[in-house]
Amino acid sequence: MERKAFIKHPLVHLFHIFFLSHLVFCQLDYRFYGSTCPNLTKIVRYGVWSAIANDTRMAASLIRLHFHDCFVNGCDGSILLDDVGSTFVGEKTAMPNQNSVRGYEVIDRIKADVEKFCPSTVSCTDILTLAARDAATIAGARYWMVALGRRDGRTANKTAANQLPSPFESLDNIISKFNSKGLDTKDVVVLSGAHTIGFAQCFTFKHRLFNFGGSGKPDPDLETSFLKGLQNVCPDQTDSDSTLVALDSPTTNRFDNGYYRNLVNSSGLLQSDHVLSTDNRTASMVVNYSKYPYLFLKDFGASMVKMANIGVLTGQDGEIRKDCKVVN
Ligand code: HEM
Ligand SMILES: *[C@@H]1O[C@H](CO)[C@@H](O)[C@H](O)[C@H]1NC(C)=O
Ligand SMILES: *[C@@H]1O[C@H](CO)[C@@H](O)[C@H](O)[C@H]1NC(C)=O
Ligand SMILES: *[C@@H]1O[C@H](CO)[C@@H](O)[C@H](O)[C@H]1NC(C)=O
Ligand SMILES: *[C@@H]1O[C@H](CO)[C@@H](O)[C@H](O)[C@H]1NC(C)=O
Ligand SMILES: *[C@@H]1O[C@H](CO)[C@@H](O)[C@H](O)[C@H]1NC(C)=O
Ligand SMILES: *[C@@H]1O[C@H](CO)[C@@H](O)[C@H](O)[C@H]1NC(C)=O
């Protein structure tokens, strides 16, 4: 009797771990494609590496693509879907995405490579999640593990994409948008640190340069020489609206804590960045990350994992798209 109970006990545990957790809770799993697509991580990493080798900015663009995927309908690859005539409205033409989000063709190319080895097996949103991680680490971020098993959505929501956090809105609004996705104020500060790489168009911060809040003067919080430089690159006329400026000009392509060092030096580019260093809910974290690069890199991975779990479809929900641009 005693012996029987002893044997049964671990089996019950195994049953719970291997079956119930999948079938009942549909959790993501680090080894989700371990047997069905063993080379997945290599294929993705190579695709991301070659895209960045060709175009350094692509590291930043892939991270942002993943953010804009996860904040609309959850991480379901909805941002990757093209419009189809008037019958299907995608998210690519939403204001925050159009002429701004980049990297769609990189994900499409990696997906095509993955399909050669593992047809109809790996979701587009999992590929994008891995690609964002790889892009960040190639640029200098610390590695983090990505659990897999997300499935692709069959719908998109352009209205929701138009409500992605904007550089013109208040920190209160931005925090509540993050909260509605299960992310907290710390995640706002940490994930904004992605602005340590990549570029912004002049129109996203030009209101700070010449007539801030109708004052007829620049934002008094902008450091003088930083302001002068921006006024030169982004003169007060509409033809400079789409000119690109580095989000972190001292170390543009390096994934480091330079973003926070800029913020404490009144050299944050976007209004939504700058406010993190003045609001008492976030300022102490900004100072912390400006001093401790390792702390930022560690926390960044943790917040990216949280973001990658927003509203994921698992189990039988959604689908595994064959082409990331169209539902099957
Ligand atoms: C907190 C709210 C956020 C606001 C208001 C915001 C706003 C912006 C804006 C306005 C741009 C420039 C777009 C353009 O000029 O075309 C930008 C670029 C970028 N954002 Fe954010 N962002 C936010 C959060 C995030 C998050 C959470 C991430 C990722 C974790 C992220 C990653 C990036 C990256 C990497 C770029 C550069 C992209 C490139 O060069 O292609 N941002 N963001
Ligand atoms: C994985 O890649 C290795 C080479 O890196 C190759 O030999 C092997 O056949 C690939 N396996 C699959 C299942 O594609
Ligand atoms: C390389 O990058 C340029 C933009 O800098 C882009 O136009 C081109 O399509 C890219 N080529 C490849 C093979 O990715
Ligand atoms: C799309 O997003 C908007 C704004 O978040 C929401 O009100 C609406 O219900 C969504 N539509 C669908 C079909 O989910
Ligand atoms: C602050 O920014 C200015 C101009 O960008 C630069 O000259 C100065 O060295 C910076 N100070 C620190 C402490 O980074
Ligand atoms: C921030 O300041 C306000 C008043 O200025 C105060 O009520 C609040 O408790 C402060 N919050 C923190 C986190 O220090
Ligand atoms: C600053 O960093 C330390 C760890 O280095 C941490 O214990 C502390 O809570 C952080 N403070 C803030 C406000 O983030």
C-alpha cells in the first residue's frame, strides 16, 4: 500500500505538469516548437542578423513592430495583415503605423524561410516576438528567454491601432493605456527605454522647439545645445516634418541606458520621454536607470516578457498563418 502511494504520487505530478497545464491553462512554453521546428530560433536569428547587417535601424524597427502588435488585439500578428480591398481593414494604415512602422518585409521573409523547414507550424506572432528579442540583443540588450505557442489572429482593429500611445498625450493617459494591458508604471519607464535606439520624425517633437504650448518659445526644459541642434535639423516648416532624428543621439545604435542619461540631462527627444524625468511617479526610476545600466538591461527583458504575453491566443484559438500578410 505504502509503496503504491509512493509510485502514484510523482505520476500525478507529471500528469499535471505535462497535460493539465497545456490543455487547461494553455500556457506558453519555452520548448513549444522543440520537436516540430527545432531550427526555428536559428532561422529567426539569422534573418534578423542579416536584416540589421543591411540596415542598422532595423533593430529598432523590429522592437517597435512587436510593441505595436502586442498593444492591439494582443500579440497576435494582427499588425502584419494587409488590407484586402474594402473587405478587410488592417492596421498598417492606422496613424501611428503608416509611414512610421517598419520591418514587415523582414518578418515576411523570415516566415517564408521558416515555412520551408516547418510548414504551417510556427505563428507569425511568435516569429515577431523572437525577432524583437534577437534585434534587441544584437543591438546590445541582455538576452531573455521567450516562451512560445502564441497563435495568429484572424482579425485586425484599426480603431485600436489609432489609439496606440502617442508622444503628444499625458503621462496619465500613457500609464492608463499600459495598465489596460496589464502593464504598470514601471513597465512604462522600462519599455520606453527602447528609445535608446532608432529614430523619430521631426513632427513627433517639433511642438517643443518653437512655440511650446502657445508660449511663442521653446520648451524651457530642453537643454540649450540639444535644442539648438534640433531647431537646425527640424526647422519650423512642414517640409521638415518627416526628417529623421536619433532618439538617443550620443549612442544611436547601441542598446544601453543612454536614453535615461539623456533624460536626466534634459535631452529627451519626445515630450512623452521627457515627462518621465519630471513626474514624481517615474523620476526616481529614471535616475536609477541612468546610473545603473545593468539594472535597466535586466528589467528591460522582464518587461518585454510581460508585453509579449498581452492577450495571446493559444490552444485552438486563432490560426497558424502561412503568409503573415493574409489570414489563411
Ligand atoms: C510609452 C509610450 C510610447 C510612445 C508615446 C512612443 C512614441 C514613439 C514615437 C513617436 C516614435 C517615432 C515614430 C516616428 O517618428 O515615425 C517611436 C519610435 C520608437 N519606439 Fe516608441 N513609443 C512608446 C513606447 C515604446 C515602447 C513600449 C517600445 C518598445 C518596447 C518602443 C520602441 C520604439 C522604437 C525602437 C522606436 C524607433 C523605431 C525606428 O527607428 O524604426 N516605444 N516611439
Ligand atoms: C537544422 O539545421 C541543421 C544545420 O544547421 C541541419 O543539418 C538540419 O537538417 C536542420 N534540421 C531541420 C529539421 O531542419
Ligand atoms: C536593405 O536596406 C534597405 C534600406 O536601408 C532596403 O531598401 C533594402 O530592401 C534592404 N535589403 C535587404 C535585402 O534587406
Ligand atoms: C476595436 O478597438 C476599439 C477601441 O479599442 C474597440 O472599442 C472595439 O470594440 C474593437 N473592435 C473589435 C471588433 O474588437
Ligand atoms: C548634457 O548634454 C549636453 C549637450 O547635449 C552635453 O554637452 C553634456 O555633456 C551633457 N552632460 C551630461 C552630464 O551628459
Ligand atoms: C507626488 O506629488 C504629489 C503632490 O505634488 C503627491 O500627492 C504624491 O503623493 C507624490 N507621489 C509620489 C509617488 O511621490
Ligand atoms: C533603484 O535600484 C535599486 C537596485 O539597484 C532598487 O532596489 C530600488 O528599488 C530602485 N528604486 C527605484 C525607485 O526604482
